[in-house]
Amino acid sequence: MLFGKLLPREGNFFELFNQHAAYIVEGARAFIAMIENYADLDLREKHANEVVAAERAADKVTAEVNRLLHKTFITPIDREQIHGLINAMDDIVDLLQDATETMQLYDVKSMTEEVLRLGDLSAKCCERVQHAVSLLPKLNHSDAAEAAIKTCEEIDKLESDADRVMRSAMSKLFREENDVRELIKLKAIYEQLESISDRCEDVANLIEGVVLENS
């Protein structure tokens, strides 16, 4: 299938995917900045607000994609693929906001090394998602299709790394944390951060499906 011949004049879905992916990375980088500067209340609030702003902007793109789906007769890829991909992408930025709000609501005393490691892996996953999404309009070229598959494999590896960090973090938490309230807070945060990489893997799986069907 030649993607260029099928792009609808009513709207460019690929461009909207790219916009959304950019907000995912924007939110991920703001989240990393927040946890790295967690002890500074002013910087913490500043970067938390940036995460929220990225999530709201991404929501608008998601709404525009769903609106266009109802108006466009011919779409560049299958309608279900478009719907599934944009919603899976939106889940990523939603989780970034959820993790941010959890930290604020729970008033965690300080960031642990495991939070920083999980946050870093999540951010790397988000960046790879952006790269994979950017290749979607070029899948009629074999090199772009191969690059997309490779990027999706990188996301899968990062998700596996996050799983290992998560298991280690939970083991350490239950062995060493004596404050039950702090244990409950950190457990929730670890789970949310690991879920971000899971959702990135969901996007990677969807993109792999698009590649296999349309390249």
C-alpha cells in the first residue's frame, strides 16, 4: 500500500500522531525534571505543571484524531489501527500525569534511586515511541519499515529493563522500608512508572502491526 496516495485531504493523521508523540516526550522530560528537582518545591511545582500542560495538549490532539475519523472516508491506515494507536499513545501521557499527581497528593518524602531509574526508562521509551511514530508516513520505503521494527524492538527491551527494575525495587522496598505509609506511597508510584513502559510497549505492538500490514 502506498501511503501517500491514500492520505485524505480532510486531515493528516500522521501529522497529528507526530504532534501527540511530541507532547508525550515533552511530558516525559518534564516528569524527569520534576523528580530530579524534587527537593526544590518551586521547581517541583513548575515541572509538574508542565506535565499537566503536555497531557492537556495531547488530549486535544486525540480529540481531533477521533473527530477526523468520523469525517474522513479514506484513511491512510485502517480505522481501527488509527483509533487504537492514538488512544494507546494517550494512555502514556495520562499515566505521566497520574504519576505526577500521585507524588503531589501523597507528599512522598524524597525520590528513591528506583524512582529515578524507572523514570529514566520511561522517558527513553517515550522518545523511542516518538521516533517510531515519525516513521509511519514512510513505510512504503523498506528502510523506514525496518527502522520502525527495530525501534519497536528497542521499546520492548526497555520495557523488560523496567520490569527488572520494578521487581528489584519492590523487593528492596518490602525488605528495607519500615514506614508503612511511605511503603504504600512508593509501591503505588513504582507501579505507575512501570505501567508507562507497558503502555509504550502497547504502542510498539500496534506500530509493528501497521508495518506488517502496510509496508
